[in-house]
Amino acid sequence: MITERRASIEARAYAIWEHEGRPDGKDLEHWLRAEAEVEAERTAQEARPGTPKPLQSVAKSKRRGRS
């Protein structure tokens, strides 16, 4: 089963590949770039004020005495 994160990375890597003219042999470079972009986007979204935290993060922070 493909996770939402993996699907986002695949779509981003494909878009990068197309944008660069569909070059051969750059699949790993495109994948790593897409992975970094998707992760940066996720991190930025979490840092925005008013953005709800994922439930797992909330549960962990409550166990540690944070909110």
C-alpha cells in the first residue's frame, strides 16, 4: 500500500523529471529532491501558527507534559 507521503514524493519527482525535459538516469536525484521538498513543505506547515498538530504528535507531547 502506498502511503500519502510516498504518493506525494512520486508525484513531485515525476513533475521534476518532466520539468527538466525527461532526462534519463536522474531518477534518484529527482526522488531525493522531491523527498526533500515534500519534507520541507510538511515541516513548514507544522510550524505555521494555528495549524493543527497530527494526533500522534499531540499524544507524545502530552505524555511529556507539553501541549
